[in-house]
Amino acid sequence: MAIVKRLALAPRAVRQLRRVRSVYAAGILLSALTLLSYNDADAGGRQAVVAGVFLVVFAGLLALTAVQLWRHGRTKHCSTAKKLTRLSI
């Protein structure tokens, strides 16, 4: 079994991840609306595929961001996280 060393994220990285969540959510919303507007299979075949790909990409990026922020919240016992939280206050 591999040993996993978890490092705390810098405060700047955490702020950037929190900001980019809204961009990913907006991308998911726009992609879903675009995909729903192409409900006729004959009218927008390629555009619907592109909108579906964008929807999957934005959903994956949002999930990855959520996991990174969740893992950062769990590293409160780490000495690096304690040092970084003292610096950010």
C-alpha cells in the first residue's frame, strides 16, 4: 500500500478554488441550458454533442474542486495547515 502524504493548500490557492467554483457552476448551467435547447435530434446533432462534452467537463472540474476543498478542510491536524491558518488571520 502506498503512503500518501497530504499537504495543506496555501491560503491563496484556497481562495482561488472558492472563486472558481461559481465559474464552473455557471458553465454547467449554460451547458445544460444549451443542451436542453437542442432537444430535436435532427436540428443540432453536433452542437448537442459539444454542449454535452462541455457539461461533463465543467461537472468534472467542479467535482475536483469540491474534493480539493474538502480534503483541505480535513488537514486541520497537519502542522503545515496550522501554520498557514495562522498566517492567513
